[in-house]
Amino acid sequence: MTFKSIITSFFLLMALTFPVSADSAMIGSSSPSEQGAIAIRCLVSGQSVRIQNASGFKVKIYNVTGVCIWSGHIDSEDKLVSLNQPKGIYILKVYSQDDKDKIVRKISLR
């Protein structure tokens, strides 16, 4: 097996083992019951990524080689990002303007 086929098999196995179609994360506190906690939600459907409750945050989406394929500022509570990328695994990074708070998620475009 070549290195490329091993890496491809690894990511395929990860995608099948840990599929991510909807996810949410708490930002701003260690406990959801604390005031100031923000539940950012990331939903993937086909070639679209919906990011909810992230107004004022920045977003970057990377492919598995680390190349940023999309970046932008979230200006509303519900942002739909359409990606014209091949099927596969991508990394979604949502972070605050001061880079204090962030979440990183693996997403799968199908």
C-alpha cells in the first residue's frame, strides 16, 4: 500500500466511525449552566454548512491538507455557507474576534 492509500483509508475509516452531521459546542464557560455560555451549532447537509448562534465570530474551513478553502465573519445568528468542494473530510474552526474562545470540528461533505 502506498502512503496516500493508507491516509485515504484512515480518513475514510474515521468518517465512517465518527460521522458528523450536527454538532453543538458551548463557548464562553466550562459549564452550560453558567451565564455567558453560547451554544454554537454546526449542521452539515450535502455541500452546505449551517452555523447557528455564532454572530460576531470568525469561521475558517480547511481541507485535510491544511489549505483554507473558506473563511469569513458570521454577521447573523444563522449563517449558511455553500461549499463547492469534493466529497470528503474538512475541518471547521469557529473562533471569537479575540481568539480566546474557539471550537474545532471535523465535518464530512457528502
